[in-house]
Amino acid sequence: MKMPSATPRFRSIFRAMLNRIVIIAALSVLGLGIVNSVMAYQSSLKRSNWLAKSLASTHAPDLIDLVQARHARAIEQLLASMVAYPEIASVSFNTAAGSVYQSGVLSANSTFDLVLPVQASGDEQPLRGKLSVSFDKDYLRDGVMAEVLSDALLFTLFMLVIYLIIHRSFSRHLRAPLSEIALYSQRLADDLRAPPLQLERPARPWRDEIDLVSDGFAALREGIAQSMAERDSVVEELARERDQLDARVRERTDEVRQINNFLEMLSRFSMSMIDQDSSHQGGAMDDAMEELSGRVGASACGIATFSNNGNWRWRYVWRGPGVEPVYNEAEALFGIPRSHGWSVGNDTLLSNSLTCAFQTQDRGYLLAFYGVEQAPMLLMEQRLLQMTAEVFFKLIERWQHLDKLEDNRRELFRLSRTDHLTGLANRRYFDEAKIIEGRRAQRTGSPVSVLMADVDFFKSYNDILGHGKGDDCLVQLANMLAHHCRRAGELPARLGGEEFAILLPEHDAASALEVAERVRSSVFDLGIRHPGSPLQCVSISIGCATWWGDRNAGAVETVFDALMAEADQNLYEAKSSGRNRVVASEPESSLSERPA
């Protein structure tokens, strides 16, 4: 919390307002001086330009005649007559023939402010020369300063008169009444029973803010007197109740301590049990019910639930040593009335029990304590019991949600690895499994084989019998593949459409060829009618490829890409050579050759 600073020093409103008036007047004089300076300088400069142009136009004929007559002395005298004006510092005349005539004060760094052409009247007359004029800056500046100082002096005198008038008016009508009000407020702070405020002011037919302040002090004085009387009455009343306050505080303190302990216990239950897995939920709930029963003086505790308009059943039951079996039979729950919302109290349907229940249309929870003598009478006790039941009910509900979430996660994981039509592994699962088996083959040096299978003439099968029959055919073939792949690690998968693959760990080329022939013949033996096939029944073609897990073969991903490509090439050869057959690579030309 920010502590108040020391009492600031006193500053009179009267002096503050006069100081502001002085500052405003000074700034006004300064601003006016700046504006007058700019305007006076621009006026002087404009006059000097006008004078120079006027002289040039007046003396231009004479200069032209003198230039033609080549009277240099006369030209210099004419220029000197122009310099005689105080605004002009120097004049220079450059003839068209290159001659230069100057008059006035000139220096090496002198610059001319105005350059005028000299020619006979008429724009088509030839240029006789240029007349350059330099103004006297000191003369112009002195003139501007004199004009500015004169205006500033007049405005300052005017502001001084205004200041004296305002000072006199403020001193009479504002300073004196405010001083009296300040003295009275200080006296009123020292003595709350001070006499009413009386201001000495000139008679006038109106009222102003100071009169309102005076009336406010009168009302404040009356309010203070009334408040003092009420304060005395309140002090007497507080004195009478002071003796009873300690007992009330002790009583409420004990209640608050019990409530805090109860809430701390519930908070601890929530923190420790909220994320319990299913294997520890029963033990955690038994410990919590045992501690809670000790707090309320019960010898047994039970929690029952129902959902989706089903029957009540006991979900968790705890009873102390030597206590008769209670809350184990479902019959005790049959008579519980279905009433929506919360209900707290003794329930005669459960003998010698204190119950707290919450029910909705489709679910319900019941917390029961056995051996409690009476129902909670105070609203606070009922609220604590309801809060306790709510904590346990929310924990059970969360555990149910966690279990359902875990089931959904497992189902989603299964679906992400399974082909939705055939139930076989999908391409994603097959790609993961082949990398795992490939690395195992590299570690152990054991073989791993891949079979690529494709249904013969399957497009015509769909075109003739329809896609529904085609899906049924694929399901039957998938069941046959799964039937022949039951050893650990053997994985049949649907890669897409009518294309299947089988991963065969621990199978060399001969063993893989044997499995492929067995699968091919089993599919043909199914005798699925196929009007679009020359064989009149469904058949498959299979390509085989084997790798011996050579550690020097490179990355597993690269090796399996080559292995799949080799099996796919063999499948293509099986298709090209008549279909319904198995093709495997020759050992010397493939990855199936066992390394030395």
C-alpha cells in the first residue's frame, strides 16, 4: 500500500492566479513581439525592394544615355545618388560591354539582394546591362527593432494596467473572504463547537460561490453536531456489546476452523485422486471414505450410482472393523425415490443412515453414512455434506470419463492402423512394421520376405457385378490371407484397391515362395465366380522378394524400398505371364541371395 507523503506547503490561490496572469501576459508580449518583428521585417524588405526597383526604373534611361555617351564619371555620380538612400548599402552596374561601375560599401564576400536588367522600353530592345543592389541590413534591423520595442512597450503598459485592476478586484472580492474561510476551517478543526462563520463582505444584491461555501460550512457545522450526538450513542451501544463479542468470536472461530479443516481434506482428496488410474481407484476411494467416516462419526460408508435409467448399484463400500455388512445388497437401493436435484438427510430406506444424493434424468449418485445419530440441522452442515458428496461424485464421473477416453484412444489407435473394409493392416501400419522387422533382421542376420499380391481382372469384376460384390470379394480374400498368416510377425495388409502385401519375417526365399503358392491356391480354391476372367473364378498373382538383413546394405528404409520394388516387379511379371501364378527373383539377381 502506498503511504501518504508529507503535507505539502501552503500556496495561496490568489497568488497562484496572479502568477498565471503575469505568465500569460509575458507570453502574450513575447508572441506579439515575434509576430511584429516578422511583419516589420517583411514590410521593410518589401519597401527596400520597391525603392530599388523604383530607382532602377527612374534612372534606367539616364544610365542607357550615359553608357552610349561613355561618361563613366557621370555613371558613378548617378550610382552614388542611389546609394544616398539609407536603405541601400551598395550599387553595382555591369554594362553589356563588360564594364563595371560600383558605388557604396563593398567587400570581397558582398552579395547583392536584387539584380535588375537595364534596357530601353520594349521587350525587343537589347539589354544594356544589369543593375545589382545590396540593402543595408543594419538599417533594416534597427528599424524593425525600434518598431517592435515601441509596440512591446505599449502592450506591456496596457497589461500592467489590467494586472493592477485585476489585483485590486481579486484582493477585495476573493482574497479577503478566502482568508476568513481558511481561518474558520482551521478553528473548526480544533473546536467542533465553534460559532457559525460570519464573512465581512460589501453589500450586493446577488449571491456567489463564496456565499455557497459559507452556507456549506453552516450545514457542515450542524451535521458535525448531529454526528457527534449519534457517535456518543453508538459508543454506548458498542460498550454494551463489547462484553459479548469475545464469546461470539471464539464460537465463530471454532466453526471456521472446522470448515477449513473439512475443506482442506476435500481439496486433498481431489488433488490426490483426480488422476488415479483404474488399478488404484478402489484403494484410493477406500482410504478417503475411511477418513471421511471418521470426521462425521460413521462406522461405514457407501457410494451408489445409476445411469441411463438403470437400477442403482453399490460402486464403493467401506466399513470399519467389526461392523455388520452394510451397503452390500442392492435391495436396499430399490426404494430410493427418483427426485431430480440434491437431497440431504436421514433416509429410513437405508437403516440408520445419513444420505446425500444427486439425480438427473439419466444419472444419479448417492453417498450414505451408516451409524450417524442425526441429520445435519444447520444449513452450514448440510452445505458441507453436499460439498463432500459433490467432490466424490465429480471424482467418479471423471474416472468414468478417463476410462471412456482411454477406450476411445485405443479404438482410434486400432482404426488408424487397420483398413476399414477388410480389417487387415493398412499401408501406414505395414510401413511401420516393415521398418521394425528390417532392423531386427539387420541385428540378427535373419531373412525377411515380402509378398505383393493383386487380384486378377478386378476392374472387370466390379464393372460386371458391381462395387458391392467387389467389396465382398476383397473381404473374403482378406480373411484367407489372415488365415495363412498366423505366425508371430507375419502381417497381411491392404495397400489400396485390390492390392495386398504380406510381410514374412524369418522366411527365406523358399519359405516365402511356399507361403505364396499356398495363398494363391487357397484363393483359387474359394471358387468365387468371376465372369470377366478367362478362369471364370477369382484368382490372384503374387510377386516375392527376400532380404537377408545384411548390415552393410545401407539404411533399412532404402533397402525396403528396393525390396518392395523387386516384389512389385515380380508381380508385374506374374501378371504379364498369364496371371494366377507366383514369381520370385533368382537368387543371383536379387536381394534373396544370402550374404557370405
